[in-house]
Amino acid sequence: MEIEIHDTWVKGKKGMMHFDVAIEHKKDENDNKLAVASAKKYLRSVGEKTAKITSKECKFCHTQSSEEKLKKDIEKKGYSIIPMDGCPE
């Protein structure tokens, strides 16, 4: 499965959160609307429902082949989150 990685930086309650949103790559163009919607779902799930998230905070980065864990998450939820800095465990 080819996936898109969208680099995301959001100001959360405790400071900046940095994470990638991984979604399935289905066409020749990136699908930023799906990535932003997926980031919103993730933010709500970690108690950050008021965090501002738009295409300015969630930008297409690249496409790549999917790892098995990401593939399973995408098949189950439609997206996968790769937490980096400032994200809850």
C-alpha cells in the first residue's frame, strides 16, 4: 500500500504537538482534506478538541510504502498517527 505522510504541528494545551498523519494514497494528488480531518479525530481522541488544525498546520510531506502497523491502522480507521514531540502517550 502506498501512503501519504502529512507533517503536522499543532499548538496544544501543554505546548506544541508534532505528529505525522498517514493516509492511503489513492490518486495522483495528495488528499490534504482527509489528512486534516484525520488529525482532528486524533486531536479529539487525546483531549485536544479546541486545537486549531487547518492545511497550514497539516502539510503534505511525501509518499512511501506502508509499514504493516500503519497499513493495519489505515485499513481499520482510515488513517494512522505517528506521534513525535509533545504528543500524549
